Amino acid sequence: MGTGTVVLVVSAVLAAGGLAAVLVRAGRREARAERARLAEQARVQALRSMEAVWRLGDREFEEYVADLCRRDGCTQVRRVGGSNDLGADVTGRLPDGRKLVVQCKRYAKHRTVGSPDLQKFNGTVRDEHGADVPLFVASCTFTKPARAFAARHGLVLLDVDLLGFWIGGTPLTALMDLDIGRSGTNHRLSPDPG
């Protein structure tokens, strides 16, 4: 092989390598853009779903939460809320057999759930209802003192953000592993951009 041929082969290899690098970078940019688009789509869908939840009545919201529990494989699910419910709106068994007792608060998006609500729930959920897993579901956020109380007393909290994920198909058992009592959110969903 002559020197000219070697130079030509080396130039072709370098050009192909440069083209490959450009294509890889473009692919990465497209993948990042697609992930961002999907995340935004999920956020907008969660907002739309939450708008529907905020329009439900209290009993409708309790039945809606019961239906989500059933969807995720819970058994013996019953809506038991009403006057004198002693803090239990929904009861059932998780797929692993543990007893689940749920308190539901369908509050407007601008409201918060404070520590007093959690204190009342905590006072009855285990002794009166025999809960293995006390779950408090809210269509708004929890205050910082409420989250701290929940962490100290082993209460599972699902706030507006996690409720949106649950509605969107994330299984309840996956959400229960997220401990917002210690690390979670106390911010509101941002307004729908349009």
C-alpha cells in the first residue's frame, strides 16, 4: 500500500469516526428531549386527573381511592367512611395480606393537611381498626409538622403529587416505599401552562 492510500484510509476512518460521534451526540440530545417531553406529558396528565379529583365529593373520593386499591391487587376493600368512622374511610388487605386502613382528605388544591388531622388518625388507626399499614391520602399537601409527625408514628402519606402518580398507574405498594414523612414534598403542583 502506498502512502497516499494509507492517508486516504486513515482520513476515511477519521471521517467515519467523526460522523459516528456526531450521530451519537444527536441521538443523546433526541433521547433527552423525548424524556423531557414524556415527563411534561405525565405532569400535565396528573394535573388533569387531579382536576377531576378536586371536583369529586368526599364519598366519591373515598370510593375512588377504594377503586385504586382494588386496581392494585388489594382484597376485601370496603369504603367505610361516614360519620363516626373513627378515622377509617377505606379498609382492605394489601396483596401481601397486611391490613390497610386509609383516611381520605379531598381538600382543595390550595389547602394543606396539618398535624392535628394526623394525630386524630393515629389515635384510632391501630387500636380501633387494627391497621398494619395506616395510609393517609390527601388531594393537597401535608405541612412540615404533619410530615414529621407521620415519620415519628409510622404513618404512610400520599400527597397530591404521589396521588397523581397513583392515578397514573404507579402501584400503591411502590408509592408506599416513598417516605414523604421524612423526605417528601410540601409544595403544590404548578399551574397548568395552558
